[in-house]
Amino acid sequence: MSPRNRAIVLGLGLLLLAAVPPFASLFNQPFYLDLVRRIMIFAIAAASLNLILGYGGMVSFGHAAYLGIGGYAVGVLAHYGVYDGLLQWALAIGTSALVALVIGAVSIRTSGVYFIMITLAFTQMLYYLGISIEEFGGDDGMRLAAKSRLPGIDLNDASAFYYLVLAALVLVLFFGHRLVNSRFGMVIRAAKSNETRTRAIGVSPYLYRLAAFVIAGAVCGLAGALLVNHTAYLTPEFMNWTRSGELMFMVILGGMGSVAGPVLGAFALLVLEDLLSGWTQHWQIILGPLLVLSVVFFRRGLAGLIREKND
Amino acid sequence: MRLEIAGGLERFEGPGRGTIRAPFFLPPLNLILVLEQTLNGLQLGVMLFLMAAGLTLVFGIMNLVNLAHGSFYMVGAYLATYFYATTGSYLLGVLLGLAGTLAVGVAVELVALRTLYERDHLDQVLATFGLILFFNELAAMLWGRAALYTNIPEYLSGHVDLLPGLRYPLYRLVIIAVGLAVAGLLWFVVARTRLGMLIRAGASNRAMVAALGINIRFLYTLVFGFGAALAGLAGLMAGPIYAVQPGMGELILIEVFVVIVIGGIGSIRGALAGALIVGMVDTLGRAFLKPTLATVISPTAADAAGPALASMLIYLLMAAVLALRPQGLFPARL
Amino acid sequence: MKQQFLRSLTVGIAAAFVAAGPAAAQQKVKIGFITTLSGPQGVIGEYMKNSVELALDHLGRKMAGLDVEVTYGDDQVKPDVGKQVAEEMLKKQQVDFVAGIIWSNVMLAVAPTVTDAGKIMVGTNAGPHELAGKQCSELFFTTSWQNDDTPEAMGKVMQDQGISDVYLMAPNYAAGKDMINGFKRSYKGRIVDEVYTRLGQTDYQAELSQLRAKSPKAVFVFYPGGMGISFLRQYSEAGLRGQFPLYSVYTVDEISIPAVKHAALGQYETRYWSPDLKNPANQKYVSDYRKKYGKMPVFYGAQSYDGILLIDSAVRAVKGNLANKKGMVAAMRKADFSSTRGKFSYNSNHFPIQNFYLLKTVAGPAGQDPVMEIQKTVFTNHKDSYYKECALK
């Protein structure tokens, strides 16, 4: 698909997304606005994972941790009466970046299944930590005291919040696209496909990977801040390792190594879960094999085998 | 009113228990208790080893990460329970359970996993994650979501007085014995038999073994089935003392992965070492961490930090091992 | 490729819109019942759902002449999924009542969502103290209890029995700590040790060895679900059952007994209800449940059964005029229905004022599982410890 056609298709997609709030109010179905907003927030998280997983080949099973960290940063500040959105969200992004730096510094020294396992272990540690802190509700979690206060936008207005998330998604995708096509991105992608060769040309992947890991963590922290405002509730469940698995599936289903892939993946997975659980309580026996089949056959995801070949 | 909580540990009541004065930073040691906890750690380690051996074997030979290994643990427990209940014989239940798990393992390998050998680990992780969902739901559909009733047969229940004051459940001693016997058997097979030689050769150089005319596919299926059977053995031994219900494999799966990462993936020796270390650290941590902390920080703080730290302990251990020695303690030479 | 992707995108969004249906023209009583239906905890949801169905059968599927429509939702033990399911029920199916919910953390996410939307929430299990106290709401009712009540009752039992010291164990999460705190509110003796284990832990041998070394006079634990089954088995196998009497809350019940059988014999629990509670409504519920489903009902079910009857009492009181929220709330406050627990009343925070009983697990009729039987009444007309923090009067 030529870049021009690609741009048209993306533009159409964005237009569709932008049309949801007016359509939702036209048909008196406010639920759908919430549903799509939730999906978009997860799409942002999946997009951040795509940077390190799709492009960088780093299988991080601990990515959901940053959703939790971002969420808790906002929630904890609100708990102590700090409602300034810019401050909260800056802290959410900053803390996530810091934690990603620490975890990444240790984990990126390993590779392959060791990397998977150690990222998983770190997430579990954070999860148990979250459960044991009673002040913030432990595993009961806490209600968000009040939504973040941002200049000019009232997050209590469903539509306004929706467009904010949409704007965030667009920005994340745009900067992601610029990043992977920059020199930095080239190193990451080169290291994924052939590490030995990358080293041979004199580039050490470690620092680049670490930087990518931190960026991914920071963006996911932002998603966490958005999520906690959306659910108006925070809980350590945000950090559960099965949530990381879901994010990974969104990236795979949508198509790794493509910018819009995670968005499609998020839609596909979450809509599927919602529909299936409405039909039968045994929905996992359908979803399980479906996921297996999708990995085996739809290796390149919904968004373009062709694209990857051209890259 | 909270009265004398962690600080009361100094007083051990109960007849005939020896107390030893320890260095100031440790709580007074009850030798019998420490011995008992050591046995507990050994038993937990042995169970973990049975699970880890199968998983590490499969990884070492076929380079396959199998998240659904916990499902074989569950299958073993369910089948053994079912056959024990229908035939009335515990031994028959064990044998049929093992055979059944082997069969399920082989079936899974033939149907679902063949395509994954050439894929990277990410695909394997995701595909086998899908298998977990499938098996859990299948168990729920066949036997319901409620836990099944299992029990230890008469001749295996009760206690043994190992030392004056140290009573230990017979069943757990049996588990330790079985686990160590399996470890010995595995060592013998891998180091001393032709099959073991093929396995070791296949781990070093797949293509060469195939070129020499050995049916690599059959070898893979055999090894995978055997690994599944080992997990099933762990499951059927765990059944009577834990709960047999859907999802039981996932509770232990992460610990098993921690074991093989610490021990070194692909190495059975590593699996044994890792399992025993994790079993010991986890058990001794749960038992003694809080009282030890209480001697250096306040009892109330130890109350809060102790349990949290104890649950994170094995992950911290894994992170430490990986930081110092990223390939694990005994990297794959099988 | 491009067409395929465009197609899937449009189909996805279109399908989502098309799946929505307009509100029914005929007036119905629409109830959304949220519980856990998948995963290992789905067994609890099964009992709740069955009890709701039984209640509807008993009511002839009508309330004040209107048809009743119940939609079931699965929270998957996750607060944000529960919240989403609730929102779907409120906005898409436009239910009049939301009921159910097993878990406190899910309840804390869902209840405010429902009450903020102006609908009545009838909780049928979780009773977090926030909803009993500071976050109480006019539109929130529960047919169960406040989480701390049950362990408070057990604390009193052990205090009254003159047990001088006790060893406490629970999983290390919010509910575990609540249970221990509730226990300590009424038990004033010596606490030998307070041990919190990892959530989901299966092997308790290490903790049991520690316990034996301490030789307490009695042991009090809280281990719900699979953790309880593991713990009970291991407690028996370790030979501790005869040595140290075991008291618990939410550990031994009609769901776990079939899995452990004799390993639970002799164990004490406190509860607001038991299948052998003698009143006409309960006898009808228990016998019809056993007839229809072949199993002994459990308290989760009894609470859900009562929840439907409570809603029915409200709908009848306003003669089907579901817009009259004030009337329904006033009717519910009266608790004017035949509850499986017998007569009870509501406190200002809409939590029941009820009795609590001491139950013991005894051998069942020959060849059958053990059963739980009431030994005596521990609390009469007990009020929870948080109602004073509630602004409602």
C-alpha cells in the first residue's frame, strides 16, 4: 500500500472515531462513547508496547505495570487533595519513566525468555506491593477523589474527555511514527532483526533499547492516568500480569511493526471480549483457541503484511 | 487492644522443644522448628522440580516456551482424582492419571505445537497462553468450577516421628522420596542411556541428529509427552493436599518459571538446584522473615513489611541472580 | 489488504451500533445482576444465579403484575470490568435495578456508578465498610451484611468461651485484614501471632509448622475459596485438627464442604444464616433449591434470593410505578418481605440489623457430606460498626 493510500485510510479511521460522540448522542447510546473511549485508552497503551515489542522485539510481560503506576500517581495525589491535572499527569509520566529505567536497566541485560520472565517478575512484585499498601485501599483499591483538573477542558464532560483521549492517541501515533522512522528507530529495528550485525557496525543496542523502554513506559503511564480518570477508580488489578498479556495480544492481533496496528488490535480484542462474554459464560473456551489460531495464522496482524515487507 | 504480637515469638511454649541462644540479630532458634521448615522447603522444592524438569527439558530440546505446562499439572490432578473415584484404587488412579496426561501431552504436541517450533518465543508464549484458557474452560465444562473432592489413601496418611518432637506427615515424606527418585531416574536416563544421548545430542545440534537418520519428530513428541507426564505427576501428588479446580496450574506456574530462570533454562541440574533454592527461600522466608525483621525494626512495621516482602522474595532472588549471572546458575549442558 | 482492513473496521463499529436495541415499549421490571460467572470463582456466581432464578420462579416471573427481565453480567473478579458491565446495563439495557456483586473491590467501583445514575443498587454479598459508613447512599441497599460483622461475631464467641489466646491467619489483602480487625474488635484475649499469607497461596506447611511451635489455645482463620480447601486439608493432614480447635469465617461453607468432606468436621463458623434456620421462607428456599439443583444452597445464594424478594417488595409497594424512586426506597427500608433469615430490619445506612449464629460442621446423614448446624445465637439484632459515620438517618 502506497504511503498516500495509507494516509487516506488512516485519515478515514480517525474521522470515524471523531464521529462517535455525535452519533452516540443521536442514537441515545452514551454507552458507546464510554466503550470506544476505553478502547482508545488501551490503544495508547498498546501503541506504547508496540514500540518495544513490535519494533524492538522486546517481549515485555510487565507492561501493564505502567498503567498501574500512572493510575496510582494520579489517584494518590488526588487522595491528598492535589487535583491539578498537569501536575498529576506529569508525575504519572515521570514516575513511569523512572520505574521503567530501573526495571529496564536490569532486564535489558538479558534476552529471550529470560527477559520475558524478569519483566513478568517485576510486574508481580509491583502488584503484590500495591495489594499490601493499606493506605490506598490495598486490593480493594480506591475511588478517585476527583477527576484531574485541566485548563480549558472539563473531564466530567464525556465528549470533551473523549476528544482529549482521541487527540492523545493521534499524538502518540504521530510521534511513534516519527520515532521509528528516525535514526533512533532504525537502530532499534536493526537490533531486533539482527543484533550481531548491529554490533558489527559499531552500535551498541543496550542504551537505545533502554531509551525505547523508558519512552514506552512513560507513554503507558499517560495511558494509566487517562484510564484512572475514565474508570474513576484505581486498583492493583491494573498491574496484573494477565493484563500485560492482553496488551500483547492487542499488539499482535493488530499487527506488529505498524503504527495503526495496536489501535485495530485493541478494538478487535476488547469488542470480541465484550460480545463473547455476553453470549456464554464459557467464552474463554472460544477465545483461547481463537488467540492460538490468530498467532499461528495472522502472524502479521490485521494491518499489513505488505507493509512489513516494504520496510 | 493488640497485645504482644510479633514480639511474643521469644516465648516458645510446648514440651520438649530445644531453644538455642542465637546472635543478637536473629530470634532465638528453635532447632526442631528449623529442621521441620527445612523439610517443608525440601518438599516444596521437589514439587517445583517435577514441574520445572518437564518445562526445562522441553525448552532445552525443542526451544519451546510452553505456558500451558501448568495445564498438564491440572490435567494430571483431575484425571488421577477421577480414576481414583471411579476405580476405588489409588494406585490405579495414579497410573491411569499419568498415562492420561502423557496422552494429552502427545495430542497437544501433535495438534497444536508442531507449527510453533520454528516461531520465536513471543508467538509460543501467546499461543500457549491461549491453550491455558482452553484447558481451564474444558475442565470447568467437564467437572464444573467447584473444587473436586480428593483424599489421601489410608496407607499414606498419618505421621512419622522422625525425631523426638518432630512429627512429619507421611504423605509429604513420600512426595520428597518420589521427587528425588524421579530426579535420579532422569539423571540416569539422560546420562546413561541411548535415549538420553539422543536427547543431549538433539539439544546441541538438531540438524546433525536428523541428518544421522534419527526420527527427530518422534523424539520431540516423546520428550514433550514425558515432560507433560512429569507435570501431571506433580499435579496428582498435589491434588490431595491442594485444591483441584480450574486454574490450579497458573498459581504455581510463575514460581516454576522463576525456578528455571534461576537454575538456567534447558538444564535439568539447573532445574533441581533452582527448585530446591526457591523452595527453601520461599518456605524459610514465610516462616522466619517477619520474626527476623521484628528484631531490627518495630513489631508493627514488621507485621506490615514481613508478609509483603515474603511474597516478593523469590522475585527479588530471581532479579538478583539474573543481574549477576544472566544465563542462570547452571546453564544448559543438561 | 486495504479493503479487508477497512471492511473489518466498519463492520466492527457498525455491528456495535446495530447490536443496541431501543427500550421495550411494554413496561417491564429490568434487573441487572452482576456476579462472577467465569474462572474458578464462577462457582459462587452459579449459586447466586440459580437462586435468582428460583426467586423469579417463586414470584411467577412477575412483580406487581409486570414481567421481570434479568440480565446477567460477569465481572471476572475485576473492578473495571464490573464497572463497565454496570454501565452497559444502565445505559444500554436501561435497567431499573442493579443487584449482586461478590467482591468488595468490585462493589466499591460499581455501587457509586449505579447510585450516581439515580438507580437503586441491591448488593447481595460484598459489604465494604466504606459503603456502610462515609460513602453510604440513599439508593444503596444490601441483603447481606457488613464485612466486619461476621468476624466480630466469632471474636465474641471465642471471648465468651474464655479462650485465653488465639493464633490468627488470613491472606494478605484488604478483606483479610478487615476480617482480622473485625475479630479483634470483640476478642480481648492474647493474640499469639497474626500471620498474613500470600494471596492465592496453595501450600501452608511452613505456616502450620510455625503454628504448632507456638501451641496456641485456638486458631482463627479466614481463607475463602480454593485457599480454604487447601488450608483445611493441610490442617487435617498435619494432625492439628485434634490439637488446636479451628474457628473460621468464610472458609467452610456448602461450597467447600463437598471438596474437603471429613477434613472440615468439628469446625466452627459464624454466619447470619444457615440452611437449617427454621422459618417458612428458608425451608421453602432450601428444599426447592435442593430439588431443582441437586445441591445444598449456600449463603451467597440465600442473599441473592432475598435481593430479588426485596426488589419485589419495592415494586409492589409503588404498584409498578418504577419512576417513584422515593416510594421504592421507603418500601425497601421497611424490609417488608419474607426473608430466608426471618424477620429483620434495616439500619439507617441500609445494612441489615440481624442475628448472627455459631455454626458447627457435623456429620451428615449416612453416606452424605457433613452439614453445618446452628449451635446458638451469638448476636441478636446486631448493628454494624460503621453506621454512625453514615450521613443518612
